[in-house]
Amino acid sequence: MFAAYAARIAPDDPLSGLELGERPEPEARPGWSVVTVKAASLNHHDLWSLRGVGLPAEKLPMILGCDAAGVDEDGNEVVLHSVIGQSGHGVGPKEPRSILTEHYQGSFAQKVAVPTWNLLPKPAELSFEEAACLPTAWLTAYRMLFTNAGVKPGDTVLVQGAGGGVATALIVLGKAAGLRVWTTSRDEAKGARAVELGADAWFPSGARLPERVDAVMETVGAATWSHSIKSLRPGGTLVISGATSGPNPPAAELTRIFFLELKVVGSTMGTKEELGQLLSFCRTTGVRPVIDSVLPLSEAREGFARVEKGDVFGKIVLKP
């Protein structure tokens, strides 16, 4: 079957390790299902995999992609929950959790195998392309806001870095939940598009805000860390789920953190139950993922290059 896969680990030039070509189809195994992929979406996780983060060389070649929607062996339209081993279903109770493509072949292919427990029904109201955007970036945003941020309708939330998949999800979900959403961007066009999506205001990256916020959603890392900490009200919460600009900020701002009793909360992906709640939220509210573009799987390299450059607004979807 045709697939996009990591053939080599290349920390400094990740796209040089990406190959497009034939790979073996997944084989049926007890407790697992083989899904015919109708749509899959790109994440920064796929670029990190090509750099060798979470993907050791001995696991190569590895089909990339941790998000997908498709059809199972019985003809059911399904969405994949990408966290494997979270419950022990299909892998054994002692296996630590991992994200698809860290130990098991991913979804940038015509077919993918996952534990049957990891499949959820796709709502008929969502297209395959829309549903494929939810299991990583949108689930991450859902958990950040509704499980870890401790915010309530009317609170003000700052989303760092408008444009990325998680950031656009945070803006749309936050606005639908009654939050006042502010965002930052280095790009005026992206800031304006964020306001069109529902953000109440956008500010240049690093700009002083009109007032301090109740929570900051951080996925950028080193480049925005100090601004995030300084933007919080006393007792506010910073939720971090990524560090696309690097994991080591020049200043940790520890004095400000302890003196103002700020909370820093790590957030990774989400549970199967939260993905089910997110699917219901989209179905009942009419909220839909923001899709930058849809590409055939054969043009995956173009999609990877755009994600690497940050030249996206929303999600890039690949169709086998």
C-alpha cells in the first residue's frame, strides 16, 4: 500500500528522512482493527518523529501520522484515538502509553491497524476530513481548556501563536464555550484571521496586554515563555502542551511564578472519553475544525514543508 514514512532520522533536516512509497499492509491481530483511511491530518509530532524525538532508529521504517478517520472492517465510519496503551486494551496492562508512530505504524497510508478499543464512531455531521483533525491537535486543545486550565465562561484566555493547529482549535473552542479569547502572532494576516475565527483581539507577539489574563495556552515554548508568565494575573494558570520554538527559555521567571502563586500545568493529548466529548461538542454546537488545505497523500512532502516553515493556518489534511 502507498504510505508516507520515516526512512531515516535527520534531526537537522527532517524532510530528508521522509519517503513516499509502498509499505506492507497491516495484518489483522486479536483485539485490533484494520481501518481503511479516508483522511489523516498532519501534526508537529510528525516532524518531531523525523527528527528522532520519540522514534528510535531501530523502529524504522515507520509510517507517520497519528490522526485519521476512516472505515473499519465492518463498514463503520470511525475516528482513531491516537494514544495506544492508555488502558491496556490490545497491548497488555504493563505497556506504557505511547502515541501512534512511536511504537506502531501510523495513519499516512491506505490502511492502519489500532486496538479496537481506540476506535470511536464518527458523527455523521462531520466529514472524514474534519474528523481527522480532532484526535491530536483539537483533543490537545480541548484538554488544555476544559480539563487543565480551570477557566469558566467569561474568563480571559491568551492563546500564544495564532495559526497552528492547536492554537486555532483553542480559539474556536474557547469562543464557543463563552471565554474571552485573546491571541498573539508575529504575522498581521494570521492575527486578523484569528479574529475572524472568533478571537476577541490579537496582539503582536510579546506585546503588553491591556490587562492580565486568567490563563495562557502555551504551545510555542522558549520564544513566548516569558511573555506568557508576565501576562498572567496573580493565581493564574499557564497550560503548556508543546514547545515548537524550543524547550529551554532564556529566563524561567521562577520568582514571578512563586511570588504571584502562578500555576504551570503540563498537558499531553487527551483521553478517549475526552475525544468522545469533543466529537459531541462539535456535533451539537456546529463547531468545525479549521482546515488550511487538503492534499493527496502523494503530495505529503509539500504539507510537511509548510508545517516546518509555519506556513499554515489550521490543519493540513492528507487523503490516501
